Amino acid sequence: MTYEMTQLRKYANHLVRLYAWRMAHPWLAYVRRTRRRGRSRRIAWTSVPGYYSRWAQAHPVSRRASYARWRAKNKERMRAYDAARYRRDRDRIIAANAEWHRKNRARVRLRQATRIQNIRGNGGRHTSAEWLAKCALLGHVCVYCGEARPLARDHKIPVARGGSSDITNIVPACGSCNSAKKHQTAAEFLARRRAA
């Protein structure tokens, strides 16, 4: 047998094995072909059905970090999505939160105890008379939205960021504004609201 015939037979055997492998692994074959054509590795791998869910199960810490980075880059998009989702599923979300609080009482108590400890550690106190005087001074309306709703005490500089409970750091806010503000200062919250 000549050298050319040997090479041809080897190549034919190679093609048979390659075809059999492609039939057994269609998505991996697709990924290899797309990589050769210059498409990105991420696009190729993410097109494999179930690839991301398997990767996410195997790498939970990396998945959480990846998702956190994506959320940080897409803050406005996520804010709009979360607001639309809350409007759509408000009752279900409230029920789910209540159920979580019922099942995780120990964690809720720990969170409340941490907050109380921070308040005591940051210092500052005010009386009910000072609080009522502050509400009267500001017209019994929320300082953020200007609506006359039931008011709650809000820390202009949050307790979590070192704010005290002195009356100079307390303002009246409605429940929704107080919840939306979270750990932002009053200036940061108002700036974000103006930008939205």
C-alpha cells in the first residue's frame, strides 16, 4: 500500500470517528464550530441548553458575584423591573414576606437587636414632645413626597451609617418613602428621586 493510500485511509477513519462524535455530542460540536468561526466563547457556551443552570449549581458563589456585578451595571433597569414586578404581584410579595418573617423569627429578632444596638451605640435621643413638635414644624407631611400620610421617624443619616437618634437627625416620612430610602442619606435619596 502506498503512502498516499495510508494517509487517505487514516483520514477516512478520522472522518468516521468525527461524525460519530458529532452525533453523540451535538451541542459540543456546535460550540466547537462556532468558536472556530470567531464567535465568542460565552455566546457559544450559553447557547447550550441547561449549561448555565448546571454551571450555577456547581458554582453558587461565582454565580452570586456575577449576578451582583450585573445588577450593579444595570441599576435603572433592575429598579424599573422590580417596581413593575411589585405592582403586578403586590399581594403575593407581601404574603411571601410575611411568611418569611414567620419562619425566620430568630433572624428577624437578631436584625432588630443589631439595629437597637447601633442606635444605642450611635447615641442621641429625643422625646415624644420633640417628635410631635418636629412634625408640626414640617406641616405633618412626609418630607420626601409631601403627602399627608401616617408618618414614621426617619433618620436623615441612617443608623447603619453612623447616624444618631438625636432630633436634628430625625424627620417625618411616610412608610413607603422610609422603606424606599433604605440605607441612603436623605440627600442621596432625594437626588435619586429627582434623577428618576
